Amino acid sequence: MMTSHRSTDQVSGPGADRRPSPSCAENQGTAVASGNAALFGEIAWLMMRSPVHRHLFLADLEWLVAPPLTLKQFRLFRRDRVPVAFVSWALLTGEAEQRVVNGGWRLQPGDWNAGDRLWVVDVVAPYGGLDAITDDLRKRVFPDRTFKVICPAPEGGRPSVQELKGVQVT
């Protein structure tokens, strides 16, 4: 972590002569950016506690966390206001789906909302609760949809794909 003991009045560098303006639009934009930054931090915190995710590189968060946050294709579960689980999903094209099925798990930014094939891309649940998370997805998030989930294999083998149905799907 980098810290500075200089006051904000002594900041130098490009753009240092510009002072923030209290305009409503800037404040709203800042609130959105702050909200996403806080969510990003909470998700990264969860990933550090997950044996499946803890060895990811920081660069992996750019493709694994940033797109679903931007597109609002995620669910963050809390207990007593503390994050305990995170789920993200994508709407893939047939081509992107084939890449995923063939082991190409790393989605491109344009893949996340390009098609109609619903995939749960990631589940981070270091404190358990997978049954409750699955229940929530089937009942509240995707009650009228069929969706696929990437399931990590035990012992580091090749992941499998499971198809789940929302409670309203017959």
C-alpha cells in the first residue's frame, strides 16, 4: 500500500491545477465509481479466502470480475453486512459457449453479454452455502431460465458443465 504524508493542496503532476467541481453529474459518476470500487474490493477479499481463487493473478480480475460488475451480471451475498459469496454470469453466443465447453474459460469483454446462452461463470463461496446459492439462482435470479454452471473438478481435473433449471422451467 502506498501512503503519502502530503496534504492534497501540495499535489503535483499532470492535472494538479484542476480542483474537483461539486457538480451533480460528477458526484453521481463518483458515487457509481466508488460503489464499483468497493464491490470490486469485497469480491477480491472473498477470492483471497477461496482455495479455488486465491492464486489468481490480479490481472485475472480484469476479465473475471470487472465485466460482470459493469454489466450488473452478478450477485454478492452478505451475512451481517459482510460479503460471504459472489456469483457472476454471462450471456454467451454459440461460438463463445463452444470455447468455454472446450476449456477456454477466459471470456473476452464482448462475450459477457453477446448472446442468449446463460452461463454461471464463477461462484466464490469460501464459507460454504452452495446449496443456498443454487436455490437463490433457481428461485429468484433465473426462475424462468435454464442455465449452465462450470463445476471445478476435484483434485484439479478438467471442470465439468452442469445444466440447471429455474423453478418455473418445465
